Amino acid sequence: MSARTRRSAALSIAVAAVVLTGCDSPLQVDLPGETVSDELADPQVAGLLARSVRGDFECTYSRFVWATGQLSAELLGTTGGLTTIPYVQRDVRPVHTGYGEGECDGNGIYTPLSTTRWFADNTFERIEGFSEDEVPNRTKLLGELALWSGFTRTLFGETFCRITFDRGPELQPSEVLVQAEERFTTAIELAGQAGDAETLNAAYVGRARVRLDLGQEAAAAEDARMVPEGFLFEVTRSSADDRRENAVYDANNVSSTVTIDPQWWDVTWDGSPDPRVRIVDAERLAGDQQSPLWLQTKYTGLDASIRLASHVEAQLIIAEVEGGQTAVDIINELHAAAGITPFAGGSEQEIREQVILTREREFFLEGRRMADLRRYPERDFAEVASHGGEHPFQGLPYGTTDCFPIPNAELSANPNVS
């Protein structure tokens, strides 16, 4: 797995360089056939390496949103392909090679996440070895790399049953979330030194998120208060290349291999459709010719960006931690922004329930629901995802996946994990 990860990271450099440097077309550049380690040791390629890490993360995250959307019952799979059946049946197992070994422009989750994590850490170490004279924007690049390392570890810690890095020992999700917290702290320090407000604020959101996951509520709220109003940090997408496309839009609106899960077909607030869950009945069948096709309209094209960190998330973290009138006020600010009637408030439990519901609707199809279902005792993952039931239109039995396993490809190559 480590060798595959290194090869994948090297091959991703050229693609990421094309899509993140403002070229109108990938045909405008000559892509290298092979990148050797001596070339990667050249400080002149430091910026290219950092952009490549971002490209890897963005491709990975788009596919992550697609996969977790199905496992957490936002999306309903409507295809019978061998590599997609585990997601359709919400039954991802170590034996499934598509999940374990596929790339981010296919149906893989484990390898793309592992590649991005390794690539971010390795590139950080490389650039850290250069001087500011060799790489004038060295501090800024290091901050960005720490940010991507932090977010990748966050995805591992929030959605995996157990984790291993670099053929090392088994790690529990909480241990990986602590690592993510450390990376975000590094990003905050470096971004502050570099005057990089975007990375700084994204890292504050990321650290607030993992601190909330770890039960460090006061520290999470403190970080969240550092995020300025209007802040938005997105995973960019493009129609120029398969790796750059919005995977949800492609699967739902283009190929019809997923539809919207029925539980979202009639989401209302105060008797009217909730505009935060933007879907429409296509009035035809999906790709399996069995499931009604409902289309999401949140993403309007293959080039639609995906929200990753924002002032909205920071405010909802504060609302969850503080509750009471603070939470009611934050919820109603979001209601006003969405153009819907206010939340009247209620008991502490009713307010907390409203915070959770607001997160579900605000972050619809943004890759957040699986982690939230695992975190909130008020949400029964098995009930939400119909574990033990069956696909409502295909009749296929559902599994019980509520976290990603370590795949066999890793288990067979790693003597430190049973």
C-alpha cells in the first residue's frame, strides 16, 4: 500500500498543476511522463508539490461526499456495478477492492485518503528542509500542507472504524483526531506568520471541529469565535478533467447512478419546502430503471465547488456548545439567510435537537452527515440508514456499515494490524 500511495502521489502532481494554476485547458501544458525523486528535491518545485497535494485532497473529498452520502442515506444508489454495490447496499467490507484500492476518479476511498495523507506529510517534510531563500513563500506553503494533513486526518478519524498509517500499528479514531488537532495547530501558527488569512480561518474551523469531536467543547467554541463573518473555504471543482468533476453532480444529475434518498423528498420547515435541501423530482426513473430519480439542485454543474469550512459551521459549533438563547439566535440568523420563518426556541433538549437538524440541512450533500450520525447519540445510525432492511426499489438487502474498515490490501501488507 505504501508503494502504491507513493506512486499515486507522484502521478497526481501533473494533473493538479494544470487545474490549480489557472490554465484554460489541460492541453496548454506538457505533462511529464515520470517524476523522479531528485526532481522533487528541487526547491523550485515546492509550489507545484503543494498545489498537487491540494489537487489530491479535492479529488478525494469529492468522492468522499459521494460515498458517505450513500452510507448516511442522503443518496440512494441506483447502479449494479461491482465496485459500487457496496455503497448501494451500505455494506462496505475489507474485501471490496473498489473501495480499498480504487482511485478518487473511480470509486475508491481508502487509497485516495491514504495517498493524500502521505503526500501532505511527505511534502511538508521536503519543504521544511528548504530555506526561505530557496522557497520565498515557504511558511505559507507549510501552513497549507498542515491544513490538508489536518483535514485528511479529520476524515479518517470521523468515519473510519480504525486506522493505520505507513504500515504502523492500529490507531483508534480519537488518536487520529488528536493528530488532526496538532496539524491544525501547526497550520494556525504558520498561517499567522505568513499573513495567510484563508488558511488561518480554515484551520480554526478544522480545529474547532475536531475539538468538538474529542469532547473539548470550551476549546472548540473558542476556536469557532475566531472565524470572521462571511468566511467560506471550498473544495474547487472543474469540468476540465474527470479528477476535477463534482462527483455528486456527475452521479446524480449526469449519469443517474444515484438518486436522492426518499427521506429527503419532502423536507419542510413550518409547512413549506426547506430551501436548504434543494431537490426536484425528475419524473423519470434512475439508471436502474427501478428507482424514481430525484435530482439535487444544490450543485449546478460539474464545476460546482463543495463547502469545506465556513463561518456557518463555526457558528453551529458555538450553538451546540452554548445552547440556550445563543443557539436560538444563531439558528435564526441562518433561517433569515435561508428566507424561512424563525425557530421559537424551547427546552435545552429541543434547542439541541434544532441545532442537529440545522446541521443536517445546512450541510446536505457536503460530506458531513456520516460523521454527525456517529457523533450524536440522538441519531440512530442503524435506523437512519435502514440497516438490516432493504433497498426500497431494488430489494437488495442493506448491510450495517457505519464506519469504513481497513481494506484487505492494507491488512495483507501491514504486519502490525490484524
